[in-house]
Amino acid sequence: MAEYDMPIEEQIKVLVKEFRTFKESVGTRFDSIDTKLTTVDVKVTTLDAKVTTLDAKVASLDTSVTTLDSKIDKVQVLLEDTNAIAKLGLEGLQGLRESTDAKFAAAAKTNAEQTDLLKSVLVHVRKRVEGLERPKHRRRS
């Protein structure tokens, strides 16, 4: 309790001195905090710039995906149209094959009938020719 033994003026001087020391300490701390906040502010600004850049890239990517989706839809429509045309062509080809097979079968049947007719004519002609070709025995006089 030595402070109470001092005169009031001395006590005030000690208090003022302690207050100045406290004030300087607080000022130093505020300066340190201010520096740290400035650093944080710079980092946040940098981060904000990076987020803005990233946002622009995501928007660009979204546009590209939308365009790609549109193109895929067009390709799908074209693929469906091509598939329908291929089916139609296949059905036509199958109909043509059936028609051609039927005509070949009819031609083969007609050919077989005509071949049979020719064979019978050949047999008939051969019999007649063989009958004519046999020389009659001549009598020698």
C-alpha cells in the first residue's frame, strides 16, 4: 500500500504513466490487429476475385453443356430418322427378296416343265431317228 502513502500528485503521475503504458500496449495491439485485418482483407479480396473467375468459368461450362445437350438432342433425332429409314429400306429389301424368290421359283418351275417337255421331245425324236437310220437290208442280186 505504498501507493496510498504517496501524495496525490505522485499517485496521479504513476497512474498517468501506467495509463500511457497501457495506451501504448493497446495501440500496439490495435496496430497488430489492424495489420492482420488488412492481410485478411487482401486474402478475402483475392478469394473473391478467384470466385468471380470460377463463376465465369462455370457459366461458360454451363453454356457449353447446354449447347452440347442441344446437339445431342439433334443427333438423337437424326439417329431416330436414320433408324426409321433403315427399317423402311430393310422392309423394302425383304419384300424385294420375297418377290425375287417367288419369281425365281416360278421361273424354275417353268424351266423344269419346259425341260421335261424337251426331254420327252428328244426321246420321241430319237426313237424316230433310230427307226429311220436302220438301213434296210438290200438284197443282192
